[in-house]
Amino acid sequence: MASYRIKKIESLIKEELSLVFLHKLRDPKLGLVTVTGVKLSPDLKIAKVYLSVFERENREEILNKVNEINSMIRTLLAKKVYLNRVPELKFFIDDTQDYVEKMDDLFKKIKDDNEG
């Protein structure tokens, strides 16, 4: 179980990265990007950042663009959070919504099969 301190830092990084994506990064190629979660390593050196992307067709392209500007994002984050060391950021696409939609479709299919 993660410590209270790690959870607090994860929450802080998530909030500040959300603001960075909303206000500081004005690249139209990124579209609408939302930070859905942050998971820190126990030593606080690596942060896995999960992103939700509005344009599903361009997910990989947007993720590649975010990775290209990773150092700039980390610099902007460092200006907002007061940590001894800002963790290395690793970005991933959060596909939770896809999974939820897939499960909904399965439940609907089961319901339709039982009714029909």
C-alpha cells in the first residue's frame, strides 16, 4: 500500500500537470488531453502519467507529441511543485473508458440475448 506522502504527491502532480496541459500547452495537435492518474515509484524518481485523449483516432500520434515535449512539461511542472527532485515523467494512454464501453456492450448483448 502506498504511503500517505506518495498519494499526496501523486495528487499534487496530477493537479499541476492538468493545469499545464490546460493552460500552458497550446498546441492544436494535442487536442483535448486530460490527466486521469499519476502513479509514483516508491523512490519518487519515476511518475507514470495516464492521459485520456479526446481524439481516439490520433491517440498514438498525440502520445508521441507529448513524449517529444516531455522535458518542457517536466520543466513547467518543476516551476509549480516544490519537490527536491521532480520525477521523470512517463506518459501512457489511459484506456479505461474503452474497457468500460466494451463491458457495457457485452452487458447489453447479454441482456438482449436473454430477452430474445
